[in-house]
Amino acid sequence: QHYFIQSNLSPMLSPDDIISKVELCRRVLTDYRLLCDAPLVSFFQENHWQFIEDKGWDSYLLNLSDVELCHLPDPHHFTGSDNTPRSLAELIGNCRSICQSFAGYTSAAGLHEAGQAVGQENMIVTLGMSPKKQHEVSQMSSAVGHLLEGTGQIIDFGSGKGYLPENIALTNPQVKVIGLDREEGNTTGGLQRNLLMDKQWLPLYKKLNPKQVPPSRPLNHYLPLKLELSSEHISSDFVTSIASLSEGYAQGGVRSMLIGLHACGDLTSLLLKIFLTCPDLKCIVSVGCCYHLITQKERTLRYMTEGCHKEKLSDPSAVHAYPLSQYLQQSPLYFTRNALNLAQQAPEKMAASEVFPAKNLFFRAVFQVLLLEVCDSPPAQNVGHAATKETDFLSYSKAAFSKLKIDHNLTEAAVIAHFNKYSGVHERRLYVFYQLRTMLARVIECVILLDRVLYLQLSAR
């Protein structure tokens, strides 16, 4: 099943409301920075469970049922009980308050129902898409459609093969749609998809609607163009430059909308900067992703200075994507890579699926201890996905040692004996730790999104 989270952070929040929420996030993340930073691979090696024991939560958490443990990442699913430790109940309550900005999930069944509800023209465009892609395209198209009044053209960054712009152009033929992507293959794929739609429009429509007379194929489908976006495009003449690139298809000086689905890493922040700089851009619709690729202004970690893994400082003068707002630049809240990876987790999905974390997470943490017994220091290379499909620890360790190109004289009996030391309660502890830290995913993401909203709120425009 597929689940998709919708953020309902309202741009109409006042700056004071946003700052208040950011400060609540700061307090939570300051108190539980180890949960954010700690890599699961070193769970046994560095004894991260000690943090849970010091809080006095160990007995309560270990006695949770399997279903309760599955619900733990989502503070709406897991509400605790009368015997929940006070500090843990406070954490759950704060996370729930912060997560009010996020609304539920959509199941695979929900996606199917949404697909049945779209118009026949949309169904033709979405043929061949996965349920996930169909959902994203239909939701994004709907959001864009509600904001189109007075807009003459739409510029889509990261348009890929053209699923989204094709759908928008088809359902809104009065608007010109330009799809920009840095990959030549995607631009070519978009052009080929346009031609394929022209050829298959009538037969596909007749197949879906055998008793209806098919309408003519709209001629104003979108224009895919190759462009690698950079800080050089932050200009008041941005729309005019795109119009020039389109060789007359688009126009400068026209009220335009900027959109981006899966605006990866720094791209969302770059789109916001372009939006505020160019007066022709009247609206922006952006869905960000890949938070671990965000460039931070500094990597000195204000609230994580004593954290598990200090990171190499980046050039403070470099173009950065976080923080954007003046408030968070003056009172920064920086994140480690582990914390940004955590922000990409979906607690609602984990709670709703009621499935335990993957077994290989436990294997990897156990293997790390074994690895350090064989090597004086851990190798620079990572195990990665080399052993993720293995279903027992012996096979996992063989695949991992092979990936790392490490020779050892451990017998199979010794490897199994090592694994057995960590089975049972130790495995349960790791799952508890993993589920608990995932509760903070939305808190970290909320800071990133609120920083963007505050940046827009306090802009001069």
C-alpha cells in the first residue's frame, strides 16, 4: 500500500504564530537532540538505549504491545495511558500540537477511488502512471487549478517526463504551460509523450468512452525545455528569459505561476527566491522533498554542539537554502544529516501500516559491533544496500563483509553466537528507539516549512 502525507501549513499564519511554533519545535529538539542525531547503526556500539533509561521510560516502552509500538511514531495514533511517564507524555503532547499542521494519509484504496473520480481526459493522461504518480499529479493539478484565475502561463520546474504539465495543459487549455528540466532525457521524453498523446488520443478516448463522441485533442499542450536552474536565474526578468528560451511560445510581462512537484533539496528555496524577485510571478505552488540535500548556511550546530556526530563546516558565504527567514538566520536551528534524513520519514504511514521496522536495521546495528571487533576502526566505505535482502544474520554478515572487502577468520558459529547475544530484549530496544525517534520527524520538517513560510511573510513584496 502507498500512503501520502499532505501538509496543511497555512501561509495565512501570522509571523508571531509562526515564531511561536518554531520556538516550541526548538525546545523539543533541544531536549531530544540525541534521538534526532543518533545513527541507528551505532545503537549498540554507543549504547543509545542509555538515553531512554536516563529518562526513566525503559520499562514503560518495553511493555508496549506490538500494535502500540507500531503506533508510537504518530502522536495522533499513540496517545499514551494513565501510567505514561510524565516527561514522555509531555513529549507526545508537544509533538501532537506541532503535527496539527499535517493531515493524515491516503491509503491505496483511497488512491483508487480518487483515480475513478477524475475526468476521462485526465484518465487518458494518467494511463501508465503508478498509483503514487497518479495521486501526486491529480492533487497538484487540483491545487494549481484553484489558483489559476488571471494567470496566463505556468512554469513547472523539474517537469520530468511531463506527467504534471501535460495534465494541467489538458484540463486548462486557456493557459500556456512550460516544463523545465535539467535532464536532456526528460525533455526528450516529454516531447515524445506529446507526440504519443497526439497519436493515441482518439483511440484511447473511444476505448474509455465507447458511446461518446470524442472531443478533439487540445492543441495547446505544454512545451518541454531543458534548463538547469541556478542562482543566476534570481532576476526580475526571469519570466522574460523563459519566454525567450521558448522561442515565442511563452511571453514576458504576463501574469505567471511557478510550480514544482518534488522540488528536490535546495530547489524549493531557489524557487521561492525567484518568486519574490520577479514581479511577473503572482503565485507559487511547491512540494519539496529530499531534505538531506538542503544546503545550510552553517554546519555549526547551535543546539547540537555536543551531538553525536559533528560535521565539517561549509562556507558561510555560499548560497544556502536553509534558513531563509531573517528570524532563523539570527537565531539559527541547524540540523545534522541524520536529522534531515529523519525529517523525510512518514510517521502516519508507519503507524497506519502497523508493520515493524525492517529486520536489516537490527542486523546492521549488530554487524557494526562485529565489524569493530574485526577492524581497529570502521572502514570508510558503507555497507549500503548490499545486504538488505538477506533474511538471516549469517547471510547478512557475509554479504556485508564482501561489500566492504574485509577478510576475517570468524567461523559461522562465532558469527551466530555474536548475533544471539543481541537477540530478544536488545532487538526490542532498538525497535523502540527507532519508533520513538520517528515521532520527531514532523517536528524537524515543520521547522523547515515554517522557515519558508516566514521568509515569504516577512519579504518586502
